[in-house]
Amino acid sequence: MYFSKFWLSCIIIFLVVFYLSIAWGGTFSSPSEVFRVLISRKPESYEQASILYQRFPRAMIAIYAGLIMASSGLVFQGLIRNPLASASSLGVNAGATLFVVGSALIFEANLAEQGSAALLGGLFGFLLCTTIARIAGVSEKTTGLMLILSGSLTTMLLIGLSNALLLSYADRRSEFLSWIAGNINHAYIDRLYEFWWIGLIALVFVFLLSKPLTLILLGNEKASSMGVRTVAISRFAMACAIVASCSATAVCGPISFIGLIVPHMVKPLVGQDFRLTLPASALIGAILCLLASSVSQNAFQPYVVNTGIILDLFGGIVFILLIRKFYVSPQNRRDI
């Protein structure tokens, strides 16, 4: 009964937030008007055209970015066994950003090639992060705070290089200036059309591995005793999480902190089973990203703020609280 109420509540909240994200603009559009425009696809006024060609594409991008980043964050935190692990704290987003900007500005890459560059960049950022952590650490253990510090260093370095490239190509700077800060914009709908299948296929693979991943959370030895190939499955699931988060970054830039905070919201409600936490994370991530997109578009009129900035402000506060809980509090102090 509890789970049915939880899922019903989440679905209702999602539908309400989805409606608000489409109806909330200069004025509020009625549900019947929104439905009519989406079904007929023949706008008769500027307000209806705004619904169809601006708000609806933004909502779809927000849903994709939210569900992908939240689900990927859940996988990172579960397999790395670090409550601060996410694509934004492990160099994945930053690496994908650098490679997308570099491929577009230096090599004149098209959209499809930028997607491939994002995948390579995300893997490069993650490997650089873990390499720095192993070099700086006193042991081969790279799941503690040292990994997060290495990820922060990697992110600053790679984002700095991305900004340097933008400064070097002033004639094309405007194409990526907003994107690099994380921006859910209807102008990126072509990117969503090009890359959506990459992230969803990766998440399907992760969901198919939900049972062995849940066993791995109990410990590698217990999982191995039950016939789980822990190393192969962990590496494959990690690769899927990297690929998925890179696809979202390729669409709307580095949307941060969704992957960090959502798993901590979901686990107390549905437990540790990946068969429950994965879809719950996807749904709540989509809700939060839709809310952030709506706030960034409408709360500061006549100005529009990047969605990534709203999420950074919110996520930064949560990040501080998580640091205090897992690393500063004496009863929860962990090894660096």
C-alpha cells in the first residue's frame, strides 16, 4: 500500500509539473488549450505557438536530462560506494563538455560527431579523475573523499580548458556560451532528437542488471557466492552510466547536482533495490529538472536564467549538507 501511494503521488506530481512547465509563460494556458495545441499541432496564436515550439521542447529536454542524470548518479553512488559520486563530481560532465566544444570549434564536427566526442570526453574525464585519485592517495582505494577532490580538480581543469577554447573562437562563442553553463533551451531540440536513444538504451541495460547490481551493493563476496560476475557487471553498468550522462550533456550542457541529490531523496523512500530506486530516481529527477527549468524561465522575468545556475545554487547547499553528514560529523567520519 505504501509503495502504491508513493508511485501514485510521484506520477501525479510529475503530471502537474509537466503541465506547469508547458502552460506557464507570459500567461497561464488552460489544460484544454494545452491539450488541443499538442494534439492538433496547428497553433492559431503566438501563445499557442509558444506552447508547441518553445515550452514543449524545453519540457522534453528537461525530462530527458533529469531522468538520465538522476539514474546515472544512482549507479555511480552504488558502485563506487561514495555518497558524493555523480557525473558532475567525477569529471564526466566536464570531459564531455570539453570534447563537444573542442570537436565543434576545432574540427567543425556536426551534431552526430559531437555526440561521439561527448562519449569519449566523459570516459576521458572519469579516467583522469580516478588516475589523479590513485596518484594522490596513499593506497589504491579510490572511493573516499580523495576521489571527490580529484573529481573537483578534474572538473575545474576541463571546464577551464573549455572556456579557453570559447575565448579563442570569438566568432562562434555565442553557440556554446549558454550551453556550457547548462541550459535547457528549445533551440537544443535537434540535439535531443539526435542523442535521446543513447541514454535510454544505456538505462535499459542498467535496469536489466538491477538484480545483480542490488546484490553487489551487499558486498562483492556475497554477490560472487550467488553467481554474480561482480567485476564484469560493475564495469558494464559504470560504462552505461557514463554513456547515459554524456548523452544528456551533449544535449543541454553539464546539468549538475541532479545526479548527486536525487539518490539521497529516493533511497529512504523505496530502499536499496535497483528495481525500485532506478525508476524512482528517473521520475524524481525529471520532476526536479522540470521545476528548475520552469523557475529559470519565469521566476526572474524579464530575465531568463540558465537552468544549470538554478540547479547549482540548490545543489551547492545540498552538497555542503552531504559533506557535513558523511565526512565532517565525528560519528560518520570516513577515511580520505
